[in-house]
Amino acid sequence: MSSSYLEATSLREEDAGPPGDNPRRKIAQLSDKVVDSNPYSRLMALKKMGVCPKYEDIRLKTVIVVGVGGVGSVASEMLVRCGVGKLLIFDYDKVELANMNRLFYTPDQCGMTKVAAARKSLSFINPDVQIEDYNYNITTVENFEHFVSRITGGGIDGGPVDLVLSCVDNFQARIAINQACNEVGQTWFESGVSEDAVSGHIQLLKPGELACFECAPPLIVASGVDEKTLKREGVCAASLPTTMGIVAGFLVQNALKYMLDFGQVSNYLGYIALKDHFPAMTLRPNPECSSAWCRKQQAAFQAKLAATPAPTAKAVVAEPAAPLHASNEWGITLGDDDDDEPVSASAQPNTSLADGIVYAHVSSEQEKPVLKSSDMVDGGGGVDLSDLMAQLKGVQS
Amino acid sequence: MSSSYLEATSLREEDAGPPGDNPRRKIAQLSDKVVDSNPYSRLMALKKMGVCPKYEDIRLKTVIVVGVGGVGSVASEMLVRCGVGKLLIFDYDKVELANMNRLFYTPDQCGMTKVAAARKSLSFINPDVQIEDYNYNITTVENFEHFVSRITGGGIDGGPVDLVLSCVDNFQARIAINQACNEVGQTWFESGVSEDAVSGHIQLLKPGELACFECAPPLIVASGVDEKTLKREGVCAASLPTTMGIVAGFLVQNALKYMLDFGQVSNYLGYIALKDHFPAMTLRPNPECSSAWCRKQQAAFQAKLAATPAPTAKAVVAEPAAPLHASNEWGITLGDDDDDEPVSASAQPNTSLADGIVYAHVSSEQEKPVLKSSDMVDGGGGVDLSDLMAQLKGVQS
């Protein structure tokens, strides 16, 4: 398994299938021509309508998707249909009938590796996308090194990729992605769906600027319990194509906003399906993060800020001096709860906040407080999200 | 085209493809056994976890999906992967390469009717689902009558279907679905995505109890302008697989909650992608609705309420006496803005509301005010959602 990545190539001839089956030929350049035969007309319309001024830049972008299960496979399909330049997919699982309750894979693919099945479907859908597939576990030492080298050199131009999307289902893999991205300063998105299938989230992680995965670790990670020991015979996590499709949609929508520079990118967006509730917040880095690379990135970010006295510098968070309360020992800062008017951080009165907690980069209605870890772990053992929200809300109002 | 529905059958032999290709055989009964070969194990886990007490009832449910384009095809796939008993799909369009920027259809299906392509893919994914496909336009007189007969007699037991999902892209079709559902008292969900691809919504319509599509018509419908005259040569609507996948996810998630009786069903849920904002509200029927069938259903609902003096009767809206303001002439009532505590409608002070506007059925944090029509019509001509929200919020706070 560990050497299979040596076989990865850019685009295989057989990917597109026999010529008679597929009318989709490679297209050299994105066109905005409105004809039924143009697969890009509806995307280039985003440019015409002023939503995304340079949509054609999508072809210059490279995205890594780690984990092509219920969320990652759909996220990959969305990126490919959007015409992303290059996609690198990582997984070491195989397709099973038990996966058929989620989108993307089909019963005839059972037994194939997920990356091989995904690569075949994705390149058939859009042969313009360069695809690299890696059938390995990124958490082993050898594979981890190779994984890092793909982050730094896997871009369509041979440089770093534009974004890493984490769509894995375990903490060990998240920690590995976090470590890799902290080391090389790579921006990435985390995603997760709860084991009861009815909540999920996405989270943006910018090394040094936003909390890393270890800054505010889920209880199970902080406590050092091996997550594998929690699995029980005859019991499996629930999953739904709806929840996973929605989380994949949030993930790729925000990836598009981030890469193509339009709209507001969410730092954290949750989805509570039973109530159609969407918590949002911003998590700042923990100065005492257990990751030395994270602390290094924080110092670099602060140094960069100090060197460039921009008008927004005033809004940047100072190192949190005191915890908000016992459940918030990681220096989480709160945004504004107003739904309509953007708030200038410097003009925002701090009277209602505890000492050491300051507003930071508050600029949209999405900044509502909530902790992140509880909707990713199993329903039983985690922090109760509603309780925490009520507490945080009490502090804010 | 109008007679093609005569060819529809329940499940064709050839749908599942040659036996060698597909390991998925028909399964007589949903099992919760945790093995890789069970396509229902992750769904039945919802039952084990207490999320959905009777998940197996999904097999008794029948859903109609009108329009299997960017939203309807994904919604259909989600329903099929969830193991719905029976699905009836309606469309009269063909697959084109220009559809490839959305999920579901593949390039080899170009030229096929959407219903034939969808039926083939869906029954390959899950041969347990009974599928009827109708390649016709429901708005012609003859087809409309047949469409109504499928609502009342298309259920898996020969009775009415459980739910109709509208996934069409024009107002004429929405009006036809509205008329059909008002006539026969069928509950349905409306859905829509804006022409600039970055917003969308779903809406629950219960004849007599909630606003129908004509109770608060979009300006273009109210003004009598033929929507076809607004199309311009060389210009097409933008679309994104992300937005459409998310709207399909919201639609089917709420359909599952409604049919299987778990969680809270949203009466209206919007999605504003650029800000990750999710407006929610409840629209009550307009006593002066232009649809006579709607007024009849309203009278029947009120009579039913009067005959059953339930504890919640106090919370039911009285007929709105005066409009909120010029933009709100349809008797829209406002919900509560609090994110955490359910509010008893009868205990809610009305001091901040204008005369004639009363709280109704307020019971969750999802009830936030917003008008519905502007994010469904083209970006230019509609009501401005932000303005209306600001106005409504002003009234409420």
C-alpha cells in the first residue's frame, strides 16, 4: 500500500472510456458561449453576472481532497464539475455496498479502491481536470512525507496546492493533515459529520491566523483515548446522503469563494439537521497550542502583522489574557450576533465581554458563537453543543 | 409527448443492467445488520441511535419529484439511496453537455430524456425502489389531469402519494403544481435556486394551513408578465453543483423529517451562499388568495381547528386585519428571533408588532422573518431580500 503512490500519473488515456460512449472531449479553454454543447456556459455566467469576476481562474487551481467517502467523493465531484485545474485524492478504503446510502459510488464499483473508482468516474465526467490518486494511509511515516511533498509540489504549476480539504472520518488522519499544514503553512478546510448523521460542520484553518486542529482539540484527542477502542462490534455510524451532500456543498462553496475571491468565506459553519440551525463562529489560535509548528506560525503571523501597520491591524486579536470560562480555555473570541449590519471591530463596544476577550475581524452576520468539537465526535461522549452555545450566548448578550 | 406516460411501468427488467455488472440484488426487507454487503446498515443505524424511531417505514413512502434537473435529479438520488418505497419523476427536457456543471447526469447520457437517464441510473443504484417516469410537461390540460391522478393514486398502496417535491425552474410549472395540490389537499415542498446561482430556498406548503404559492406570488407572477419574454439571446442562468446540491439536501432532509416524523420540519429555509446566511420563516395563507381552491382549503382547515379545541388552538393566527407595510400585503406573520428558547405563542408579548400582526405557531429558533419571492426570481427584477429583512427585523426588535 505504501508504494502505490508511485503509480499515480497525471491523466490516464483509458480514463475517458471508449470514444463512442462519451461525447465529452477535452476543451482547451473555458468559453462563455451559450450553447447546449458547452459544459462551462453556466459557470462562466457567474462572471457575466458579476458574482465571480474571474471564474476562468478555476483552471489554475489545485485542490487536495483527503478521504473520498461520503463527503469527499461528493466534494471531488463538485470540484470536477466546476472545472478545477487539478485534483489530488487520497484514501485507502474500498467501495462496499454499505456505502450505497451516500451519493457518488455505484454498486458495480464494489471491491474497487475508492480512489480508483473516483478517478474513473471523475475523469469521465470532466476529462479536462488533471487527477492524481493515492491509495494509501497518510498517517504512516513514509506516506506522510510523500503527502507533505504533494502539498508543497502538487500544484498545477509545480508549486504548492491552493487548498487541502479534509474529508476524513477519524481524528488520527485529521491530526496528520493538521501537522502537515502547520509545517508548510498550508491553508485547509476541515469537515465532519456526526455519528448520528444529523449534524456536520466545515472549518477554515489558516496556520498562525486561525485556530489549528490542536488549538481546541476534541475531548477525545485531548484525553489521549485511542478512538479505535470506542468502536463496538455490530454497531456502525449512521449516515445520510442529505447531510453529507450538504456538508460537501458547504465545503466546496467556501473553497470556491476562497480560491476565486468572491463573497465571504466562513471560518466555521455548522449544520444541525433536526432544527435546520447553522452555527457560525471564528476560532483564534491558542497561544499554548500543543503543536510547536502552530506556535511558530502564530509568531510569524504576528510578526507579519506588526511589520505591516494596515488599517485593520487594530481589529486583530491580542493574545487572550484570561479564559472566558472553564469550557473555553483556548482563547476563543466572539463575533457579532447582528444579522444585517457589518460591524467595525474598532467601533464595537467591548462592555459586554469578559476581560481578555475582544472582538476580532468582525465583519459579517455569520459570526455567532459556538464550540466546534462536539458535533464531530460521537453523540454520547462529547461536549453538549447546546449547553455551550447557551453559555456563550449568555456572555455575549 | 403527451401520451408517453402510457408507457410508464413500475420497474423494468433491463433497469438493473446485466447481472455480472451489478452486485446489488433486490432486498426484500430492510435489515440493520452491520456487514459491508448491507446497503441499509447506515440508515437503520438512525433507528438504533434513536434519531428516527421507525426508519424502516421509508419503504412505505411514495414521493413525486417534478423536474429532474440540477436540484430534482440530486433529490431523487438521495431519496433512492435512502430507500424510499416509490418515486415518480416528471420532466420533458433532455440531457445536454451544458448540464454537466451540476451533479448526477453524465456525458454519455446526452440526448436522452432526463427521466429515462434518471430512471436508468436510479434503478441501477437501488433496484428496490419502484420508479415511474413521465416525459411530459405537466402544464398542458391533458397532462395536468394525469399528473393530478398520479398524486391521488400513485402511492405505493394505490392511494395518494406522501409528498410532492417541486424542483422546476419556471413559474408556470410551480403554478400548475400549486393548483393540483390545492385541489386535492396534497402537502408539497417548493424549491428554487436564483439565476445567479448563489442563493436558493425550500418551502413547505400545506393547503389551508400554510401559504400556497399564489398567496404571496413573486412579483413576476402577480404582474402577469410572461416569464419567457424575459429570456435574452446568448444569456443563460448561472448554476453551481454546490448550491443545487445543498438545496436538494435541504429538500430531502426535510422530506425525511416530514415523512418519518422526527426533528423539526422547516416551513421555509433559505440559503444565501455569499454570506452563508440561512433565513427561515413561516408564511400563513392569504385570506384573499387568488386561488379559490386555496381559500376553500383555508376554510376547511379553520373549520377543522374549530372542531378540535386543542391546547395549541390559541396560537393559531387570526385573519390578519391590516398589512405590515406595502411590501407585505399577504398577511405574513413573524416568528421569533431567539436562538435558544422555544417561545410559547400565547405567552409572547405582542407589544412590538404592528396591529393585525400576531405570532403564530412559534416554537423554534428557525422562525426568522424574511420574504420568499426575491431569491427565486432573476437577480434584477425582484424584491430586495436584504431590504425587506431589515424592515421586518425593525418591526420585530
